[in-house]
Amino acid sequence: MTKEKEAQGKSNRNKGKLFEIKSRDFLSEQGLIVARWTNNLVLENGEYKMVASKPLMKFNPFTKVMQIMNTNTGFPDYFAYRPGKETEIVGYESKKGKYLDKEEKEKCKWYLKNLVFSRIFILYPGEKRGTIAMWEFLPDADAPVGS
């Protein structure tokens, strides 16, 4: 991998992390109680199984130490509920690129089918700089439906 690609990857990760933080603040401002989702789905024998997500770690050969690159690799990023409506748990995924890949769509379908979340929203950068827009994931829809 070239130095340019490494620098671009690092920049993209940082921008994504900052957008996740901004997304969480956005949800909190809406009056929601927000927490990080620390589970993930793993495909085993053709069936999804929910497991605790593990931190993404990388070995640094210069310092001879394992470094934690990401403390959580769960999907979706957050779950939230409105005070007084604790039975409606909603999942939120922050995406700089707006769209989910095939695997993420399958995970969303599983979460909704198995009633883990009552709804799932995808947060992405809005048209106007500094704004956040969202669309609701609907298992039967081909394209985003959103605000």
C-alpha cells in the first residue's frame, strides 16, 4: 500500500469518527437517550448470530505493542429511545456516503425481523454544510426513504 493510500485511509477514518460523534450529539439534541450499540451480527451456517463486538486491534512493530484502532465495531453505531417510550428502541447508523452495502442491509433486515429494533435510521451529511439528514431503512424499499 502506498503512503498516499495510507494517508487517505487515515483521513477517511478520522472524518467518519467525527461524523459519528456529530451524529450522536444531533440525536441527543432531539431529546433522545443515546448509547453505543456494542453488538454485531456474525453469519454462521447461513444464520445470523448476535455476538459482542470486539475492538479492532493492530500490532505496531516499532513499539511492539498492540494498538486499539477502534473501540467498537458494532452495527449499527447507536441505539436510542425517547424518555417515556422505552419500548421503542431505534437503531442509528452514521454513514458519510449515505448508502448501506449489501451485508449491512441484510443485518438491518434481521434486526427488524427479530424485533431487536423497532426502526433503523441512517444518518448522513445533509445538503447544507454542517447539517445532518436521515433516512429510514425499510426492508422492502429499493431506495432510501427519508427526510
